Amino acid sequence: MRAVVQRVSEASVRIDGKIHSKIQRGLLVLLGIEESDTVEDLVWLAAKLVNMRIFADDQGMMNKSLSDVMGEMLIVSQFTLYASTRKGNRPSFIRAAKPEYAAKLYEMFCAQVYRELSREPKTGVFGADMQVSLVNDGPVTILVDTKTKE
């Protein structure tokens, strides 16, 4: 699994021109799933994101986690995170998981975040054409990959 994690002061997902989900202070997570991803990957990633200390403490240092600041999480599936641009000018998405498998892991990931965070994350709609808006706070953007554990 790959995640692009952005600390936000607000973020939203629109589908067909209507707001589907919206958060205030928290994390926007763009989540890519590949065929080799497992339940162990999603459990590790959920814990990593909920506990990642990227929010400022009273001294302005990044010492607080999403849990610490009672922040929200918005999770959006994004198979394009597994784009390969090695050959030609048209990206290949061969490494991205097939929709049936990816949808299952996406739902399981959202459920695992709920268990870790003790509140429900907001989500996009798997496979939908979505417009994602955000105000990146910092800006802070971090890439996390379960295969390299970084």
C-alpha cells in the first residue's frame, strides 16, 4: 500500500458536484493498493498514520499525532499512486490491484482506522470520479509505503 498523507486544515470530496465528505483539521490520505497488499499491510499503515507525530505541540514542534489533536481523517482511494512511467508517455497501472480486491482492502483499511482512532474516518467512494479539495497545513505532505516501511 502507498499513501500520500497531507496534514490539512480542511479537505473535502465532491461527487457529481455535491459534497460527499468533509473534514476540518486532520489528515487527507490518498491510498493506493497493489495486488500483493495484505491485511498485515493495512493494519501497519492504519497504526502508522493514526500515530504519526506531525501536528504541532505548544512549542511548534511536530510532536502530536492525529489522536492527540482529536483530528479527523479523510481517506480517498487512488489507484494512480501505482502508475509506472518507465516506458513511453502513457502511465501503466499494471501494479495497481484489480478493483474487486482493492475495494475490499480499502473498506478493511477504513475499518482498521476506525479501530485505531476510535472514531469513523470520512471517505470518498471507491471507483467514483471525485474532486478532492484541500488546504494543506504547513505544507506537510508525507509518502508512506508498506513495502519499504517508510
